[in-house]
Amino acid sequence: MNGKLLIVEDEPIVAMDLQQELMELGCEVTGMAESADAALHSIEERRPDLVLLDIGIDGSMDGIQTARLLRHVYGIPSVFLTSYSDERTLDRAAGELPYGYLTKPHRSRELQATLKVALHKAAIDAETRRTGQLMSMMIQGVREAIFLISDDGIIQYMNQAAEEITGLSLLRARGQLFSEVFQLSDVCERPVPLPVGSGESVTLEEFGWILRVPDRERMIVDFSVRSVAADEGGSGGNVLALRDATERMRQQVIEATTAETQTFDNSPISMVQLDGDGCVIRINQRFLGESGLTMDKVIGRRLMDLLADPDPRITRQFISRLLQPSRAGQYAHAG
């Protein structure tokens, strides 16, 4: 049996006997303490996997209070060892979720069985905590706003990005209906069709929805929601991920503008683009090639000004080509 244990026992003879038994079982004893203060000092020096703890230790805290502190602050579980077996003591001890309970004087086989189960559970729980901490760090580092919503629409978890987008801390938002914290709707003001309470496993992705949060400017967001069906006897939930759509929309405009510009410039038809005031803002390569002009001669100038230009190339090559009946429809007006 492998494992590191701390013995907290204020009876030296009992503590020595326990140390001997644990070493014979193959366990490593990280220390022996007679009080809560000594136990905490020992844990700071060497972290055990499990604490074998007498309920009736002397000092500022008894064994049950010490177990509570070890569990909440250090994440270290305890096995209680005591000569008390009254119902009140057992109820107090059970409230601290011990991994075992041994009554003194204990039997060696009982000690061995209890520690084997407790160490196995401690290892599993420690790995679960490490995995949970890693997942929490990963989620907190995600730029998307992540919400965990129960199947009845209650917010259970938000990452840092979600806190920033809503302006609420997890502490304040937890337990509230997500529809009370923010509203998602499309351009027709229809609410987001979250599969809350559907009992089905669903994946939904939407783009360009409006996010409204009280006392904040509305945002255009994209979102995805993954709904997990409830296991038998359990409850399902939804993972909602929101992301600001501004950058995506900006990139789409750039891509569309670039594609349109390439189409205009490379068109086999001579093309000129005018703004609402009749000012030339764009000429494609085909027109320039046919007219023999350069862009600096015409870009930014109004048609009325070009008609009066003393340069004969302007009136002969540009204006005449632009006004040819065969050219009808080959120039565009920009509003």
C-alpha cells in the first residue's frame, strides 16, 4: 500500500503504534502532530495524501474542526480515529465528509482496509481536482464568453470573458435566469431558441445576433450552444459561447471589398465609377488601356470639369469613350 500520511494524535503511545503499523503496510508517515497547530505546520513542510486524525485532540481546534480546515484550505482528506462513538459526535464528524472512521482501539485489519479505500479515493479526487483546475484555467483564458446554463435556464457558471461582457461577477449572476442577465435576439426581435428543458442533445450555431445587457450598449455577437441530454436520474444543461462579431464582420467587409475591387479592375469591359456628384472615383485597367490616359488625369474630377479640360486626350479619349452608345451601362454611380 502506497501513500503519504500525517498522524494527528495527542496520545504519544497510540501515535507511535500507528506509525509502526503504517510503515509495515508500506505507507510513508510525513509527520506526527499532537494539535491542529502542529498539524498545519507539518502540512506546510510536507503535503500528505491523507491525515489520520483523532477527533479529541487538545488545542484551539478539535479534530473535526481541523479536518474542516484541511479539506477546505489544503484539499487534504481525513480518516477519523476516536474513542467517541456517540451519535452527536458521529453526526459532526460525518458533516466533514471523512474518508473513513475508526474507533479506538482499532484492529489492524480494519485499519488496513479503511486506509486502502481512503488512499484510493484520495488519489482519484486529487486527479479530479487537478483536471478541474486545468479546465477552469483553460476556460478562464478563452476569449469567448462561456456560460453554463442548467436545463431550466439558470446560470451556473461564467468565465472571466462572460463576466466582462455582462458586467456581472459569477457570484452575482449564479442562480439567476440567463434571460434576466442578458437578452439575445435576431434582427426580427425573436429570442434565441435555446433548447432549455428539451431533454435532447442539440448543437446550435447562429451569427449576427443582438446582445442586450442592462446599462450597456448593445453588441452584435455570434454564438453557439451545445445542449447535453440528461443522464438517467440526472439533469442536462447548456454550454453557451458568445463572441463579439465585430471582427468577423469587419473581415467579411474587407474580403467582399477586395473581391469586388479585383472584379472591377480585371473586368474585360471598360468601366468607370462615379460618385453621386458625378466625380470619377475609379477606372479599371481596360478603360485606361483603351484611352491611353493615366489615373492622375481623371481620378477625383467631375465630368463637367473634364468636358472643359484643355487637354484634347481627355475629351477625345476619355469623354468620347465614356459617352459612346456602345459604352452604355459600362460605368457605375456610387451613391
